[in-house]
Amino acid sequence: MNDMQRYIKIDDWFFEIKTVRALRSKNYGDKYSAIANINCNGDAIYVDGLMTAEDNPYTFQDFQTFKKFCSKMGVKTAHFDRFKNDELRSQSVIIQPEKRQSILQLVK
């Protein structure tokens, strides 16, 4: 999996990714069933404002997708804040770096 750059350079300016809006949808531009705001700070991200449609809850697969995003961004820790059953729930997760697989094999 390729790492994403957290910044781009154009002329004498660097543009950093500091805030991301995530939408859950099959196609970009279609109606979405979940939304989250993500703030990047150093090697950590903070996921807040995570909201889902009542009939389409946040799932384990969604959580795994967020972890993949964190890994691509080179993030080491993710902090999730969301409401569940009218209570604020906080969770911090350590992101394990992806194991790089070699595409070369030695053969005799």
C-alpha cells in the first residue's frame, strides 16, 4: 500500500493536510450514510463529529477503514470521540505500521 503525502509543494508554498472530511458512500457525490471530521496533528489524528444514519450504524469494517487511512497517512495514534446511546465515548488506538511485502522472490 502506498503512503499518502501529507503535504504538497507548489512554488515557495507547502500545503499541509490538517483537516479531512470523511463521507461513507458507494460513489462520490451520492447521498452519504455517515460523516466524520478528522483533524491531523503531528503523528496523531482526532476523529470527531462522527455521525451515522440511524439505520446504518458505524461498524467494525468502518473502524478498519479508518485504521487503513491512518496507516497511509503515517499516523501512530488515532483518537475517536463519538456519541453512542446519548453518551460521549472516547477511544484511543495505536496504529501499527503496515508490514511491507517484497515483490521480489529469490529462486534457485
